[in-house]
Amino acid sequence: MGISKYPSVVTLPKIEKPYPSILTFLSKRFPKISCGTWEKRISDGNVRDEYQQPITPDSEYTPQKRIFYFREVPSEPVIPFAEKILFIDDEILVACKPHFLPVTPGGRYVDECLLNRLRRSTGIEELAPLHRIDRETAGIVLFSVNKKSRGLYGRLFMNGLVEKTYQAVSACLPNQEKASWDVEDRIERGEPPFRMMKVPGIANARSAINLVEVKNEMARFTLHPRTGKTHQLRIHMSNLGFGILNDRYYPELQAESEDNFDTPLQLVAKRVRFK
């Protein structure tokens, strides 16, 4: 059993009375986790309030109250690649994340993620990611070290004052010429929900894509996302006819299988620059 050393948090939303029990809320909020599992977590003291007091079956539902819980999985994969700290000061930490490692806990991963690895190696418990990249993608991720300045850095990302550069590799025809595209479209969750899709409507995803080199029927691209939608670059590349090498989601969803560490997604977050 893999149990996170660090709690996850959920906020009880404002809803109409009569309020449900906290157990009922958690079971509905996380339908993949059985009611029996939540009962055991509560009885074991692994569900707590914002004062770190254990939740009990009699604890009242209070809107806007935060509930902390420790995620559990039957077994947790180990990613055999190391991260690297590129820069650290009193405000931010810059790390290079390997392929296959998630930035934060999720799914089958509770402890094996970049955030928790960095917490252990630096001793900085207050680390928080300022942005995220896909588990399959490698490259640069920025973390906030100082809670007091965290909001300032967060607003830089929210206001589009951070420029990101990625590199990707795709198969191509041998006579493919260099080219550039400005892509604007609308991306929303598809089916299954972890897979995104292009839909009609007002654009919410924008990318600048440049094909910079062709060699041996492979093309190298530099990518500049102007927005930060999930899987944005992977979808934009796929829709241009240049699916990123070893992408298991786009253009076609591949059958579920264990990670093949010999064939990582050929997408790397190369640079992050404050404007």
C-alpha cells in the first residue's frame, strides 16, 4: 500500500441544506473511492480538518471548511529517472523534470512525484509548483519557495507575463520544408475525460509552432504556448499532421499499457522566461 506523506485538500462547497455527512460528501466527490475506504480512512485518523483534528462520523458539514486527507494506492510505480535542480534562491526553485514523473500527486502516484522528491531533497516543506507540465513531458518546472511572494509569481503566469519554449520531434516526409503556424482553437475535455479535443467555439488555446529542422524523415519543432490548456501542444501538433513521437493519446488513443521507459514522449519544456 502506498500512502502519501503529505495531505491533499478539498474544500466543502456551499450547497443547499440539509447538509450531507462529510463521509457522504467525500464518497460522491471521489466516486472511484468506495464509501468503505473513506470509512476506514476516517477511523484511522487519516482525514482531518484545517486544525489537523481527526474527522469523525459525527463531524458536521461546514461550507468552505477545508478537509485534509492522505491519498492511498494499492501499489505505486517507481520512476527510475532523477530530477535535477537548476536554480534555487529564497524565492523560487527551478527543476528539470524527467519523463514519466508527475509534477504533483495524482492517479497511481501519491509519493513518487517531482514536488515530493524536491521536498525531501531540499527540506523545504512549503514548496509549491507555479505551473505544471504533463507527466509524459520532460523539462523545466518552476516552484515557489516563499509563501509571501507566491501570489506575485502566480499572477505573472495568470497574466501571460511568462514565456515558455518547448521542443518536439515528429515524423515527416523527407521533402518537408521549414514552416511556421499560429494556431488558435477551442479545447475541452473529450471522452475519456483525460483526453482533450478540439471543439467549435471561441478560442481558448493559442500556440506558435515553428518547424526548424528536418533530418532522416524526422522534424524538430520549437513551440511557444500562449495559453496553458491541458495537452494543448500535443493537440495542436497532432491537428497540423505532426503527431509528437511516442504520444499515446494523440492523434489516436493507444491501448492502456505500462510505461515503456525506452520510448518517452518527444516533448521537452526547454525554457521559461519572465517578460
